[in-house]
Amino acid sequence: MTSDPLTDLYRTHNGPPPRPALKAVLLEGSSPHEVRRIRAGWTLASRLAADQRLGISRRRTACAASPKSDPWLTRLVADLALHRTTAEF
């Protein structure tokens, strides 16, 4: 039984594998179209993260009295974490 390179990469590291190694495994053997699609997704995620950071700063300014209890700010922070995770990969 053969395992895929991604599974092997995760087996050889105690924690998360290094990002350059993970990118190499994911993009290796992909068609040029697939590589462009993946990179476009990373670019989109980094743009969305930048928009979330701007939204958070504007929302914090708008609700300076009690930003910790603002549900919209909480949602923006959660969305930022998601987009950062996708963009950093």
C-alpha cells in the first residue's frame, strides 16, 4: 500500500510541517492551471485578511466604549483568523 507525499510529510514531523515543504508537496505534480488556481486562492485570502484588519480597526474606533462586548467585532476577529490561516499557507 502506497501513501501519498502529504501523509508522509505529516508523519515525519512532530508538529506542523514547515510551510515551504508543505507547499512543495501540494504543488508538485499539479498542472499549471491547478497551480495558478491554488495561488489565486492564497492571494484572495491575503486580500480578505487585509480587508478584515481594516474593518476591525474601523469597528474598534466606532465602538470605543466597550469593544469586548461588540458581536460584530468578535465576528470580524474570527474571520480574520480564518483568512490569515489560509493566506499564510
